[in-house]
Amino acid sequence: MGDNNYDKELDVAVRVVQMACSLCQRVQEGLVSSTSNDHVKSKDDDSLVTVADWSVQATVSLMLSESFSNQKVSIVAEEDVQTLSKSDSVGLLTAVVNTVNECLAEAPKYGFQSPKEALGTSQILEAISRCNSTGGCNGRHWVLDPVDGTLGFVRGDQYAVALALIEEGKVVIGVLGCPNYPRKKEWLNHHHHHQSYQSMPKMSDTSDTWEKGCVLYAQKGSGEAWMQPLIHGNKKHTWSSSAQRVLVSAIDDPALATFCEPVEKANTNHSFTAGVAHSMGLKKQPMRVHSMVKYAAIARGDAEIFMKFAQSGYKEKIWDHAAGVIIVEEAGGVVTDAGGHPLDFSRGLYLEGLDRGIVACSGTTLHEKLIGSVYASWESSNL
């Protein structure tokens, strides 16, 4: 694992992300025995993903505080507790409290202690509200995106649970849980048929658990990125032995490279990326993937390129990138802004000073060609 002293942090982070993935799957499958009103179970609104978001944040906050009780744990996270405390979200709050308690009851499976008795609403709200750090260049900050890829979650498609640790402004560990990331990358494109995962071949439980999601993780400077299967059933703690190393793809010819792009049109300039892809000589159909799973695809060697150019005025948030960036880098890839500069995670909640967009590649050859094409396309699009 490298000689740095982040072994404990990485171990705790991987286990807590495993726990969070299991929580998300239960919420998604509607297995949460919520006594609250039925609107929480309906797939057509965002309430399911809201329950998952809050519940993951509470669980991660509680487990990190318990594991590092000797230090003041600082957590930067996406969700703000105010909305959950409003009276009109009583049903959601009840569902969150139930979900968190069901998850904590399984804590020993992940090597954590369960609380002696079920936690009450105020304890859970407090755990969520403790995630109010704004990061920065001093000290240690955990950075959490509880459910990255809301649309992917709601559609039963790709989404991720992302946890990273930033120390003195640098990302030192990253963990990315991808509950629906299939082992065979051909299945990633199943959502083009829009019944998404329902149309995937059903796995029998005897089949390889790799097919049902994975957790990727890396520690800075180790030169290694790892993947382990999600824990299923009651297999306690043997999973670290089933980890395998992941490496970026060796393809450096743009004509053979696979380009990953966001599914959402919202904060991405699709026409500009299409222009860059064309100018660079990318020939293959882009692989459209929700969320930070795009970083996982590059780290695993399933795709070679990912670029994101936001619409003007949109600011990239550190929790959308921190975990993915370090995993890609330690797996052998390169991630920079469009000017070729490293991303700066030391300036608070946003990636300030970003040159136009973010580009991630499996290697330096493609990266140089991509940066060149960005400049060429930028000039011609701004003439």
C-alpha cells in the first residue's frame, strides 16, 4: 500500500464506502422498511435519491467520527442539513432515520461497531450537520459525494459514492464505490436501450460477484489503484483478499480510443467536446456514462478519455472529482485542466482557477494530443 501512513485512513474509507454502497442498493430496491408515507418509495420523484443522499452522509459521518475519535473530523459534503430539518420533509426524515439505523445494525460486517441502541432523529441530523467543512489548504478534510449521479441512481443506472481525503490541500486517498458497474464493460452501454439494467442478463448468486459492482481505491504516491467486489450477503471481511490491481489502457492511438462523456446535457458543453473529439481523430462512438463512474472507467482501462467543459458560470465542485482523479493518476493516467495544469483541491469547495474544463486520459500521448485539439477547437470556436 505504499509507505505513507494513510493505511488506516484508506482501510476505514474503503469499508465505509462498501457500507454506503450496500445502503444505496437497499434504498434503490425499496428494501427499507420505512413506516413513513409511500411517496418515499415512488421512483418518479427524487425522494429515493434524497433518502440515499442523507443516509449515506449520516452513516459516513458517524463511522469516520467513531474511527478517528481522537481527532476533530472535518467533512466537506454536498448536502446541507437545512432542507432536511424543514417540517414538510418529515416523511423523508423518518425514512432516513430508519435507513441509517438498518445500515448501522450491519456495521460489524464491515468491521465497525453498531451503536448500543437505535439512534434518534436528533443524533442523525447532528451527524449530517457535522459535514459542514469548507476544505482549504490547511489540515485534513474528508470530501464526500454521497450519491454522485442522481439521474443514474433514479434510473437504476450508473452512480457512485465518492470519498476522498485531502491533506494540506492535496488529495491523498480516494475511494469510489460503483454499485452498478458491471465487470464486463460491454454492459455499460446497456442503458441505450433504456430499460437499463432490467435488460441485463440476470446473475445467479453463484456467479462471480464481480458482476455486481465494485469499489476502486488508491493512495497518493503508491503508483497502484485497486478494485474489490462489493460485499454481498454475510461474507464478513474476507474481501480485502479479493482486491485486484487496476491499470489504465495502453491504447494511445486516438482512432482506437474510447471517449467517455456525461449523459446529462445540463452543465456540459456537448458540442464543444464533439468538436475536440473530431479534431483529435476519435472514431468510436462516445460511451455515455453517468457520474464519476467515468473516472472508474478510465482507471480500469475500459475507456481512454474523459473531458468535461462546463457551461459558462458553472463551478466544478471538489467532491465531484477528488476521489476519481487520484484513482486515475495512481492507475497510470493523467488528469489536468484543459491548459494541462494539475487540478487545485486546496481552494475550498470549488476547483478555482480551472482553465476551461477537465480532461482525463489513460496516458501522456493521448493527453498531449487532447490538449492540442482543445486549443485548436477553442480557437476556431471563438473566431
